[in-house]
Amino acid sequence: MSSNTDVSNYTLSGVTCGGCAGKVEAAVGKLSGVDAVQIELATGRMSVIGAGAGDGALIKTTIEKLGYGVAEG
């Protein structure tokens, strides 16, 4: 991980299975500065780790383009 590492948390909606989570993890994981993406299916929570984790607008847009809902926090 980079020395300037941020962690941002999101609440997802519509991500109900491992396949859905995999799509979101892969798409967000490709964003510049993202080191890791962790999704907890049971709670609908996602954590994004890395210097790019602070770009909430880009992360939200990426998830919404996949057809899922997302909110910060």
C-alpha cells in the first residue's frame, strides 16, 4: 500500500450475492489509487483502501454505472 493511505466506507444496495460483490470489487479496484476493496455482504458495507479512496464521486459513479446503489458512510 502507499504511504498516503485513506479508508472510505460506503453502504451498498442491490449487492446481494458474491457475483454482485465481485463485479463491484473488480470495478472499484481498477480505479487509480485504490489498493483494496472489501465488501461485507451481510451488512452491505464496503471499505475502499488506498490513496484514491478519498475520491467518493468517482467511486459512486463507478458503482452506479454497474446498476447498484451506493451512499457514503
